[in-house]
Amino acid sequence: MTSQLEQGGSAGFYRTFFMVAAVYDAILGVVFLLLYAPVYQFLSIPLPENPAYLHMIAGFVFVQGLGYWFVSRNMERNVDLVKAGAVYKAVYVLVTLNAMVAGHLPHAMFAWFAACDALFFVWFIRFLMLARPAAPMASKA
């Protein structure tokens, strides 16, 4: 059974889109895993006393990127990774908004990441809507 994604010709766009999402999260993960100290110093953000929490989050972000790469390679098989990714993006946006409202956001850069994730979230939801099996055509009797 085909999906609306295949019927509408959007599969190529979404293959590229998920590759972009993969690169975005993989780069962010690596940067905050290996280079957080110079980034924080450049942005005048105090370094955490224990970077393990930052490393755990950065590792998770990298793995999310790996998941989007899997999606780009086989979108039909990996729809559930997109569902998990949509939740991840929504949670990041909501946590960031909460930090902004409370005045605890360490730097505006994190709000820009949230804006990007909000856009990814919208396109993930659109993909999930299109990836559902297309309604079967009524047979003529």
C-alpha cells in the first residue's frame, strides 16, 4: 500500500529534509560534546561545574541526528523514529520557552535552537501526516 508521501511526490524532499535534520543534530551534538568549553567561553556563559550533564545531553542530540539519518535512508521503516523526534523537538522548545519566561536561559543562542526545532517539529508532523497509508480507491462494481 502506498502512502500520500509517495503519491504526492514528496519522498525526495523528505529524504533531503531528514538528511539536513541529521547533520544539524549530529553537528550540535559533537560541538557540545567536544567543544562546549570554547563555545561557552565565547558566549560568556559560565562553564558547568560538572560537564557530565552537558555531555549526556550532547550525546543524546547526536544520537537523534543518527536517527534522522536512518529515516532519510528508509522513511517507511523508520516512521517511529520521526514520532520520537517530534516529541524530542517539542520538549526542547517547551523547556526553552519555560527557561526564557523564568529568565534562566543561559544565552539567546538556545532560543535560536528552539526556533529551529519548532520548524523541524512542524515538518516532522507534516511528514507523519503524509506517511500514513493512502486511502484505498473505491472499487467499481
